[in-house]
Amino acid sequence: MSSLPVTFADDVIHQPARAQFDAFLNEHRVALNDCLNGLTEEQARRRLVPSRTTLLGLVKHATFVEKVWFDEAITCRSRGEIGIPSTPDESFILDDSDTIASIQQAHREACEASRLAAASLGLDDLVLGNRRGPLPLRWVYLHMLRELAQHCGHADILREQVLSP
């Protein structure tokens, strides 16, 4: 069971935009983290497509994405300082020490750090540490929603394939 905050989009229909963004982001974060629940380590690592995309790799990549958009972009620390790969493709690479438990925990911690990093910012505040240059937090949220939704779709398909007899 996930320890990420449980929110539901219907609960924020009449809330300010920031609450809506946070709810949708958190729902997608939880869904992606939960795609590993009930799988064996072998199933989580199984490659079913030519790319490096696996269920475990997707959640590891999502951890990288959280750190790019909410650590690097907000704090202006480099990827080297943060301890993350220099490219998105590298973020899918699994080490022997990567397990379902370790990847889910790292993802939960990255999501919590992201929430804390953005908590004091408004949607129109600029984040200065992204390679594209200054971006409003609203754009970062929209980009994250797009990325997480895409990866949740990937996870749904991969999980269906992994669990098919």
C-alpha cells in the first residue's frame, strides 16, 4: 500500500487551480508507484519492448523526472549534485540493487521532496534551474501531468502483458 497522499480529482472540482494541479499530480504519482504492487522482481524487470522500458524502469524514471522538475528546476542544483543521470534515457537503467521496494521508496521520497520544494511557490512563480531557462511553475505542473499520464498508460499496457498467461 502506498504512503503517498490519496486525493481524488472529484474532490477538488471547486477548489483553486493549485489544489487541482496537486490532486491530479498526486493521483498520477500514486498510480505509477502502485503499478509495481503484486509483481515479482522478475515481472517488474521484464522487458517486453525494444527500449529499456520496464515497469521497474518506469518508476525509476519517474523518480528521475521528479528530481529534474522539482529539484534541479527549483533549487538550480546540477544533476551531478542531485545524484541523477544526465539524460532521461539513462534513468531507465536498472542496477542489480534495484528492487521493487527500493524503487517504490525512492519514488515516494522524491514525490514528497517535490511537494515540499513547490509548496511555497505560486503557479505563476518562475523556476530558474531548467535547461530551457526560466519557466512558470504552472508549465512544470502541466509538463509533469503529461509525462506521468503517458507513463501511467505505458505501465497499464506493460502490466497487462506481464500478467497475461
